[in-house]
Amino acid sequence: MHPALLLIELGAVVLGLGLLSALAVRVGISPIPLYLLAGLAFGHGGLLPLDTSEEFIGVGAEIGVVLLLFTLGLEYTPDELVANLRHTAPVGLLDLALNAAPGAMLALWLGWGPVGALVLGGVTYISSSGIVAKLLGDLGWLGNREAPVVLSLLVFEDLAMAVYLPILTTVLAGVGVYTGAVTMAGAITAVAVVLYVALRHGRLVQGFLAGPRVGADAESGQNDEVLLLKVLGLVLLVAGIAQQLQVSAAVGAFLVGIAVSGPLAESARQLLSPLRDLFAAAFFVFFGLQIDPATLWPVAGYAVLLAAAGVLTKFATGHLAARRAGIGRFGRARAGAALVPRGEFNIVIAGLAVAAGLDTELGALAGAYVLILAMAGPLIARAVEPLLRARRRAVPADVMPAR
């Protein structure tokens, strides 16, 4: 790897991502679909493959997933997490059944067997925490009554991944029943330990990270540096240990985020946001690099059908969850729309399957599915409010539904 070529390629990639992000802002969509398209264009079978920097981008992609889920965890306190999960659990289980079923059934129909059904069911189940959290902020919905409902469902889905991913990796590895049971038990124990520390001993974590008060004096810049290094180091360490124990690295990072709250969480969010955005972009580009665009066309029809089903099932989930919380029809529609995008975990699941030697069409189908909903999700969410306002103007005031 020639250092000069690496710098040139990386510089061109980062600059190109900046231009795509600017275009997305101008058009009013999420930049994620454009990042995926860029990966397709410069990956295997694309216009100009990136040979020198692909490995480096792959490492950045791993960091991107970790930082996305860590910053999402910063949005919650431990008490909020427990209370919301208790209230959301029934709808969360329905969310699992409604959204995993289309993928599982299609995999069986295509002849990919129970393992393929397990994989594709996971791909169609989970929403993109990163995209949804960004959407809520961009659209100004974080202050709405439906926002806690949406975030609670995302937490339920992310924790469900803590159980699902060890099962999936065990099945894909083809290990025996005993070895698989030990692996799963270790993974679930690791999640329980990290969750216990986050919920019961979060102050110890915060005390370790905080050190001197950030911004307390003229040396606040140095304190910011200390906090950045401590937080980033701890997140990567816990994520790596979680991954070694067959738990998702992203789940480990999310639980570290839960343990950090108050002013420290806000400081950590500000310091890590630029890194998160950079490495998250690398994550989506890297996934696109792994897909040959020629493999998307044969599965495009299936991807469109799955995407249409995914929009309907997520709308149903969000609508029901918001209704149980006593939210009006407008808020129910916003909740359903916010849950539509798919992204990081869906790609991780498909990547595990492809790496294990499953049918390569499965990876292509997952890529096309995520591409469609990563692009359509933000557009649908942005369209909901104008459509609701137009309907409000068209309906007499005395029959208008509650917000």
C-alpha cells in the first residue's frame, strides 16, 4: 500500500462524500442513499474500483456503526430506558412478528431454507436507529409526544439484536449444539453484565470519564481532549469485547451510551458527532463497495415487494404504539413514518450471512432493500406533515382528528 496513493484515494473519497452530503441537504433527503450509490459506483463491478483504500475504509466502517449506536444511547437515561421498555414490550414483540415475517417467508419461498429465513427475517425486522434518530432531529420531531414512543421501539429492536445476533452467528458458524449453547449463554451474560453496569453503576462510569470539569477553566480545550480520548477509547474497548463474546459491537456501544447521562452526555455528543458522521459515511460506502451492481437487477422486483411490505408493517407498528400512548392520529402517522428507514443493522446481518457463504443473492437483495428504504424513508417522513396539513385544511374543523 503506497502512502501517497492511499492519501490521494482517501482524500478523493472524503471530498466526494462531502459533495454528496451537500447535495442531499439541498434536495432535502438523507445522504445515506447517496453514500450507498457511491459505494456501488466505486466497488466491485463498479466504474472505478478503489483498490488502495478499501481496507482502511472497512475499519472506518466498523467504527462508524459503533459511534452511531453510542450516540443514540446518549439520548436515554437508565430510568427512561427501563420505563419505556416495560411499556413498549408488547408492541415491540408485535413489531418483531410483523416485520420479520415478510423476509422469512420470501427466503423460504426462494429456497434459501431456515437459515436464509433467519437472516432475511432479521434484515426486514429492524429499523435504522441512526437514520431515524437523525430524522427526528432534522424534522424537529424530538419535542413531539410520539418521539419517546419511536425511540423506545428503537431501543427494543436494538436490544433484540443483542439476543438475535449471537443466535445468528452460532447458526452461521454451524457449530454443535453444546458449543452453540455456550456461545449464546456467554453472549447473553455479557449483555446482562453491561446492562447492569449501565443501569446501576452509571455514576462510576461517568466519574471515570469526567475527570476534571469540562470547560471549567482556561484549559477546557485540554479537558475536552481528555474526555474525547477517554470516551472514544472506552466505547471501542467495550464494543470490541462485546464482539469477541459474539455480541454485536454496536449493542455494547449503545449500552455504554446509556451509562453516560447529564452534562457529560451532551459534551460527549458534541465531541464525537463529527467523528460519528465521518465514520458512519464510511460504513455505508463500504457496504456499497462489497456489492456488484450487476447482482441487484435480478433481485430488484423482490426488493421492491419487501420494501412495500416494510413500509406498511412499520406504519402499523408506529401507529399502534402511538395509539397505546394516547397520541392523536397525526402523531400516529408521524411515528409510523419515522420507523420506515432501514440501514446499519440490516446491512450488518446480510454481511454476516454473505461472509459465511450463504447465497450471494441474499446480500444483493438486502442491499437493494436497504437502498430503497434508506432513500424512501426520509422522503416519506418529510411528506407526512405536509399531507396532514393539507388534509386538515380540507376537513372541517369540527370533525378534525386530534393531534
